[in-house]
Amino acid sequence: MNLKQIQDLIKFVSKSGVTEVSLETKEIKITIKTGNKTETVVTQVVPQIATSPVAQPVVQAPAPASQTVAEKAAETKAGNEAKYITIKSPMIGTFYRTPSPDKPTFVNIGDEIKPGKVICIIEAMKLFNEIESEVSGKIVKVLVDNASPVEYDQPLFLVDPS
């Protein structure tokens, strides 16, 4: 685990509202505690026990092959989607496109949105949080199915700002 991954984990924990998280791997043990707007990070390296002095084999990465048709298509698609703004989930929960099962969806593909417009609901711990748009534009793609679980920072919508 590198420093960038640790910093991302700290940011995630502080935004999620969790007060303590512990993570342990073979090489490292991390405990992150939040509270009173302070963060404490305790890092301890777990010593490796050498059983016998055995030479480690050197593993070389394979030489990069020429691009396949699928890779080129993915790059073209990524280039087209680069002009779009991605609206991401601000929390972990269940994504809903409608306020209730018998009501119409908040937004559909092709709808114009403006900052402050409710675009979906994310349920977290029995609380239904209305997610408002922070951008203006037209909905190009809905990336999550209704009533699906979503992670923090998971893309939900693609918006064309033009």
C-alpha cells in the first residue's frame, strides 16, 4: 500500500462519517480514527520472517503487445466520453431514480438539468438522501440501475455540459 492509497483511504473515512477503521495486510497495519475534526493515523509495519535464504526469482513484465481492436474501440469511446461531466455518488447506499415506486423518474436521458435539481435518491441507513445536481447540462447516460447498491464516488450519470 503506497502513500497515495493511504491518503485516499483517510479522505474516504473522513467523508463517510465512520469514526474508526482498521486495515491489516501481510506488510502493514493501519488504524484510522476520526472525531472532533482530528484524524489519527497509526501505521505499524509487520516484520517479515525469513525461513531460509532462498534467491527470489526475477519476474519481468511481458512486452507490450500491439493494440487489439477492442482496446482501440475502448480508447475511442473514452475520448468521446471525456467531454462529458460525470456525476458521482457522494455516499454509499442504494440508488433510486424515483421518489417512490409509483412516481416518475427524477431525470431521464435527454433531460436538461441545472444546479439544485434533484436527480436521484440514495438510501443510506434508512435515510433517503436527495442528490442534487451541481452542474448544468443534458443527461447523456444513466450508469446505475434503479434500486442498485452504489459505492462512494461511483459514477451515476454522464452529463453533456454544452
